[in-house]
Amino acid sequence: SANLSQTALHKLTLDDVARLREVRDPQVSPDGQWVAYVVATVDTKEDKTNSHIWMVGYDGGNGRQITFSQDSESSPRFSPDGRYLSFTSSRPGKAKGNQVWLLDRSGGEAMQLTDLKGHLQSYEWSPDSKRLALVVGDPDPDDPTSSATPSASPQPGASPTTGATPAPKAPKPIVIDRYHYKQDVQGYLLSGRHTFIYLYDIAEIGRASCRE
């Protein structure tokens, strides 16, 4: 219409694709007044995709970005009592890897809640807002970023001032023993890896129980 007539039309280019924003995973607050969602953008300089949490009023007003770290955030979830907005992120904290973070809606900085060693696949709040159900896969024993893997020590005789470390070892080969060996998002489906359900107690900041 009028807006289209005032905009110069041109063919879609790669630069245009990099400026596109992907909006996903909308979550309505318990009082029905707010919607939290994820906005993903492409960082062409760093050659990666970044995602952050945004929030907007149910009437479409007062929209704003609420997470700003250098690492991506996703999976926003309101606690049923409306007190917290949780999300997942691999931003630096007390434990490495993708963890659940809590943002108190009354104010303050987000705090890292979980310190999982495995791969966090999904999570949900309990109806009473006192626990989280976490779906966690076994950690990769060959992952150098795993907190269960000790960091490399300097070679004997290495200069303490240069901090020289040995060259990283070549990764072990991936052994495939099934027809359905790979799946989107999950990656390689390796034997011996299991997925567990953990119940995480919010009040005591501790893991209550788990079962496979």
C-alpha cells in the first residue's frame, strides 16, 4: 500500500538475510499481561547466531530486550506464581555449559540456578513454582569444555611465564552401531548415552531426586 510505495524495492541479497530477525518460543505470563519470546539475529562479524529474550505487553506496548550478554539465551519460562522468568544460557557462571538462569521480575541481575554436568535438553516448572523438571543427557567424556574433564597441565619444564600447554589431542573417532545414528538438534545418537529426568528443588537450591 502506501508504505510499500515509499520503499525502494530491490532483490533479496545475503546482506538482507543477515538483517532478518527470527522470533520464536512465545510464553504468556501467568497474569496474561506479558509475553516473553526469543529474538535471534545473525552476527556477520563473528559468523554466528545470537538469541536474546525480549518481553512485550499483551497489548503490544512496552516491548523491550531483557537479556544482553555476549552469549545467547533461549527457552524463556514464567514461574506459575509469576515471580520469576527463567531461561537457559551458556553465559559464564558457577558451572559451564547450558544452564537454567533465574531473573526475579521484581528487579536485579539474573542468577545461575543449575550446575549440571550433562546436556540440558529441556525443562518445565512445577505448578507450585517450587521445583523444576529437567531433562538432562549424559555429558560427553571427550568434550574438553566439560567440567568433569581436568584442564591440561603445562608440560614439564615449560616456562611458567609463558604458560605453554601441550597441543590438544585429536578427537576420538565416532563409532556408529545403529541405522538411525543422527538426529537434528541432538546430533549423533551414541550408544551408552542416557537421558535422565531431574527434579530440582528451588527452595533449597538442590537436586531432590532423579530417575531415568
